[in-house]
Amino acid sequence: MLTSEPGLTTEGRADVVVVGLGYIGLPTAAVLATTGLKVVGVDTNQATVDAVNNGQVPFVEPDLGVHVAGAVSQGVLSATTRTPPARTYIVAVPTPFKADKSADLSYIFAAADGIAPQLEGGELVILESTSPPGTTRRLGEYLLELRPDLRLDGAPDDAVVHVAHCPERVLPGRIMIEIVTNDRIVGGLTPHASEAARQLYQTFCKGEIHVTDAATAEMSKLVENAYRDVNIAFANELSVISENLNIDVWELIRLANHHPRVNILSPGPGVGGHCIAVDPWFIVAADPENSTLIRTAREVNDAKPGRVVERVLAAMDDFAQPVVACLGLAFKANIDDVRESPAVDIVQRLASAAPHALLLVATPLRTKQDLPSVVSGIVNVERCEMQEAVDAADVVVLLVDHDRFRDIPVESLDSKVVIDTRGFWHQ
């Protein structure tokens, strides 16, 4: 039956269905739609679906709103909670880690549950979610368990489903730029799947598309983030050592980086986000005996929030009823994403360890004027405007180096105990 429903072709199928409308899925859907493809986004959150169908973005990401609003108004992008038929499916759902640090793949399999009934043969299924090596094959095999009439390989006229992996490689805050300009890695379970995926990404990707097998593509994303994690751990370990030796770590790093072959990263309160704070554990889980450096880096970075909490608690000792301004909750500057954020961890620990203290949290990039659920409802935590928090505080803790915090007059900090975890006022 013919249909004119937004996001569907006249045959009643989408060109592309993107399962998961989060920080990666929605930008991917929007960019694909701007190429003229009919795209449908699928998400279990009705509020997200409603926002997208209204041409709105449920989180902060520069330039994404323009793409979404334009694609929706042109009828090439829509959203729903149920997976429709499509020629291509992109799975961009979370892959958090479990208590034992192994990957939770339940969201991927739930996405497959919605895709499998719609398959007719010939479709392309791409896994974008960051995953341990072998997950793409497990996804393909799970689809065959649900649809034993299909195969993963065969002649073009066979009932084949083509499965590939293409990890995202973008930086929050620059997603709409880097999703187009960055190189991409594509790895299929078969050469045909690799080529089909390459052709799809070539519709919008200006970077080079590198083709490999699925397991190598999966591992490449993990290795990229583990590399960053190890280098951040070196900087964070230096900050702890420098504090114990009464050395200014920011000055130390600045001087060391004058060496032509040295480029030490900046330390911070820890490492957050769904990539660097999570992905290295997938490598450790895959080969625990031979990943000692990667494991140690994770442990160094995971320990850093505790060091910050100790410093703040020590500063509170000088005040009977201390007021602490906590500047920022996101895991990095100029975004509102709090996934695995060390800032959130620090606020939660401080609130628990010092119930007599009042924590005033400034979150300048929140799209709503409330605290994210991870800290809302804590009795001694309140949201406060940036300057009001600083003026009222005995202790000021800079947790996120948002550009907005540069509007704080330095002289307003003169009478405060300042704990700058980002080197913000050393720049």
C-alpha cells in the first residue's frame, strides 16, 4: 500500500532506520536525511520521539537543531517507538558496562528484536554502538536465530541480511562537523556487507572510508579511546604526584611540553563520557592477562574523583557550615552530557560525606532549568546560577571548564578557597 507518511518511501519502507536517538543516533539520522534519504528514528523514550517529530533536539549539541528541524519540515525525518520496514538499519544504542566491567549488550539485542520481524532479505544492518570484538557477529547470529529463513552470506538473490560495523568517531560539541569530515572505518561480516556500508557512509562522509573486517573495526574504536585514556592517566598521575611534592602541575606540564617530542595532556577530576571511561574495559575483558597497562590507566583515572573529594573535604574543615560552589556537571566542556561524568561522582560523594554542607551546583548548559536526575533530589544539593553560587560559597570547585565560566570575575574568587581541577585559571 502506498503511503506519504514522513520518513517513508512510497513503498512504505524507510531508506534508513536509526535505532537509538541519542548523542550519536540522532545526528546520524539528521545527516542522512539531509542527503535526501527517507529516515526514521526509533527510540523507546516517547519524549525523545515527540521532540524529534516537533523538529526539536532533546539535548545540547551545536548545529544539530538546525539539521533536525530542516529534515523534519521537509518530511525526510520522523521518529517512532516501533521499528518500521527499511532497506538499511543503523543500531546506535548504549553499550554500558556491567558490574564486572564487561559490556552490557542487551540494548543491541533489544534493537535486533525490533528489526528481525521487518527483514525480507537484502537489508543492510549496521552496528554503530561501541562494542567488544565479536559483537557484530553475535548480532548477525542473533538475527538468524530470530529469522532462520535468512542467511548472512550467499548470492545476491538469496534471503541474505548483510551485517557490518561502523564505529562513530566524533567529539561531543563538534559532532555535526566531525560526523562529516572524519575518516570512517567500516567492517562487514562479508565483503558485500562492507561494500554496502561503505556506499551508505559515502553519501555524507567527506573523510576517507577504510574497509576492514568487523572485529578489527570494533577493536579500532576501543584502541582509539584506550590510547586517550592511557595518556590522560599519565597526566592525572602527575597531578597527584605534583600535589604531594608541592609542585604546580600546570606549570610542570607547560614546561615539559616545550620538548619537541613531548605533548602531555591536561589532568582533570577524572575521565567521563560513554567512550573513554568505558571502552578500555572492553579490551581488558577480552584479554585480561595481557592488558595490564590499559587496566592500570583505567584505575588511575577512576581513582581521581576520590582525590578531588578528599581535597574538598579538607577545605571544608575550616567552616562550620560550609557552602561549596560546584561548577559544572558534564563530563567535558561546553556540552550537557553527564554520562559517566566524574563531576557528578564528586558531587554525589561530597553530598554523602558532608551532609552539613550546602552544595550549590552551577550547570550553565542545561536545556531545562533543573538538575539532571543523577543529583536531583539530594537534600543538600541545589541548583544555582553561576555567579550567585560563587558569591555565596566558602569553597569554589571548578569541575568542568565550560567557556561560560570565564565570565566569573577573578576578583570574586579572592576570598574563597578555590580548587581548580581543570587548570582553568592557570591558562
